[in-house]
Amino acid sequence: MIKEHEEALSKFGFDEVVKKYLIEGGELVVPLLPQVLDRFYGVVMDDPEMARFFPNQELMDQAKLGQQKHWEMLLSGAFSEEYFASAYRIGRIHPRIGLPFLFYLSGYAQAVSHIQELLLERNQGILGLFRRHNVPKIISALTRAFSLDTHLVLDAHFSAEKEEQETAFAHLTAGIDRMAARDLTQLIPGPEASDYPERYDPVRKAFNGLICTQRDVLHTIQDAASRLNIRANEVVQSAEDLSQRTESQAATLEETAAAVEQITVSMHASADATSETTKIVHSTRDGAARGGEVVQSAIQKMQDIEDSSHQISQIINVIDDIAFQTNLLALNAGVEAARAGETGKGFAVVASEVRALAQRSADSANEIKSLINVSAGHVEGGVTLVNDTGEALTMIRGDIGRTVELTSEVANSAQQQSTGLGEINVGVSQLDQVTQQNAAMAEQVTAAALSMTEDVGRLNTLIGSFDIGRPTIGCAEAEAMPESTSAANLRAG
């Protein structure tokens, strides 16, 4: 006999005398066991909470037969290893099927009470026999036996529960260790695929659910981090491109601002020159107007000279006629003096002189007439030239007036362009400032994007330190995967 069993018998006071009384009691109780068990299982079937442990009649019959054999071994007083093994087996079955030990104790108490009632009822007529058998000692032996049996079954029950707890804790501890090691690939298998106790299966499922949730979350974070890394790299590239374009734009704007500034200066100079030109054209127009007036005066004077030339020509014609008449008179006087002879010689000389004088007057008049005619021609040409000059000056005045208008318009336009260029210059300066600010912001965006890329890299490194297996595996699939180690191996490791 095992030492542990001997100690149990000793603690419950089973010496040879008590064993003798137990055997005598067993002879009285064993015939009553079928009736006791029928009543007991009848009560069990009337209780819904207890009846669920016996879903069919066959299972209940097996339970009754097993319990009867077990009690027969107990009441035999032999306390064989077969009995202890039976008590151990019964105690370990209860936690496996989920039978609360309170149900077992209450049922056991009812059965033992019924046994005592039957003993009293059936032996009331033969009290002498009871005295002969020393009834108190028999009942004491039976009580000790049933108490020992209860102790052995409950000890096995609690031992099984402890082993189940240790098994469950071993699986959970191994799972937690794997989780601490960032290994989320392996779940705790179910009772059908391992030695994990079924009564703690809700804890296992909760733990596996946690692992699956963490794995799914990490897969989601991993995918998001991968996409974020791509987006961050795109942002970095775009920010760098934007920074380069902004710098190029800033340089172009700077050149544009310088060019606009030069154009503005040139436009101011052009406006000043145009204004000065307008003044000169105005002065020229005034001069042309005065020239026109002088030409008109010259034309009038030429007309006066022409009129005087005509008058002189008429006087010369008169003088020419007088000279002709004088010449005729002198000729006639010379003829008459010739007729007078010596008397008329003096008069003939005078007549000859008068005729010569008249001839010279006529010649001079003709020369003057010729000169006047030439002068008249010159005066007429001068009048024509002065008229042409007047017309030309009139046209020049008109052109100068149009030039004045155009110059004024050019001056106004130049002024407006100068003002517009000034505004453009201000706008370009503001745009240059904004571009510089954009360049600074682009650099900040680039720095932020690079920082984000580094953060994503660290996040990927952190996620990469977890072993999360395939992203497609789910809890339902994982439940069917057998675990390579048992709880015993886990505890040993």
C-alpha cells in the first residue's frame, strides 16, 4: 500500500478493529445500495442543474453501476489500491465535467442519510442483533469510511483542479512570455488539440482574442505605416521639388524685379524726355505760328512792292510816251530849223540836243522798264515763294499741332505706364517676399516630412520587432492550429 494511503487510513482511525466493524456494516449496507442509488439518481434527475450532467439514461446507468462498485470496494474494508484508484478517478472526473464539489457533497450526504434510514427501518425488529453487532461501533466505522471516501474524492477533485489551473497557467504564462518576446504568431490551442483544461477555455479564448486583436492592430499599423512611409517620401520629394522651384522662382522674381526697376527708371526718363519734347514742340508750334504771321506780313509787303512796281511801270510808260512825243517834237523842230536856214541853226542845235535828251530818256525809261519788269518777275517769284512758304508753314503748324497732341498723349501714356510700372514693381516686391516666405515654408515642410519619414522608420522598426506572422491568418483558423508543446513541457522549459 502506498504510504500516502496508509497515512489517510491512520488519520481516519482505521485500525484492524474499525475495519472489522466496517466489514460487518458493509454486509448490512451492500444489499441496500441499488435502492439507495435509484433514489439518489431520481433526485438528481428532478434537479435541472444536476440532471444536465446525465444527458441520457445509458450514461446515468453507467454512473450508478460505477458508484455501486466503488462503494462495495469501500465497504469491503480491504482498502485495496483498486479502491484508491477508483476514488482518485471519481474525484478527477468531477472537475473535468464541471461538477461543483458542493453538488457532490450534498448528493453524498443524501445517499448516506438514506442508507442510515434504511438500516434503521429494516432492523427495528431485531434489536438484539444490533446489540450483538455493537451498532454504535458499526455506524462509527461506516461514518469514518464515508468520510474517508469523501476526503479522497475531494482531494482528487481539488488536485485535478489545481493541475488544471497549473496547466492553464502554464499555457497562459507561455503565451504571455511569447507576447513579451513580441511573438504573436502562436495562439493557445483548445482542449481538443492540447491538454488545456476545458473549464478554463473562456480565459484561453479571451487571451487568444487579445493576441488576434493585437496582431490585427499591428498588421493594420504596419500597412498604414508602409503607406505613410510612401506618402512621406512623396511629400519629401514634392517638398524638395517645391523648394527648388520656389528658389528658382525667387531668383526669377529677383531678376524680374531688377528688370522692372530698370524699366521704371527708363520710363521715368522717357516720361521726362517726352515732357521736355512736348515743351519744345509747343515752343516750335509757337515759333511756327509767329513764322506764319511773318510770312503773311512778307506776302503783304511783296504785294505792296508788286503794286508799287506796277505804278512805276505805268509812270515809266508815261515818261516813255513823253520822250517819244518830245523826240517827235524835236524832229519836227529840226525840220523847221532846217527850213529856216541860218536862222534856225541855233534852234536846230537845241532841237538836236532835245532829241538826243529825249532819246536818252526813252532809253533810260526802257532800261528802267526792263529792270522793273525783271524786278516784277522777281517780286512775283518771291510772292510765289512766300505763298508757298506760308502754305508750308500752315501745314507745319498743323503737323506741329498734331505732334503736340500725340506728344501729349505719349507723355500721358508714359506717365500712366510709369505709374503702372511702379505698381508692378511694388507687386513684384510683395510677390518676391511671399516667394521667400514660401521658400522658407517649403524648407520647413521638407524638414517636417523628413522628420515624419524618420518617425515612420522608427515605427516600422518597432513593428518589425514583433513577429506577427501572416496578415491573413485569423482567430478561427488559429484555433485549429496544434501547439507544439504541452503544459508539462512548458513548465519544464
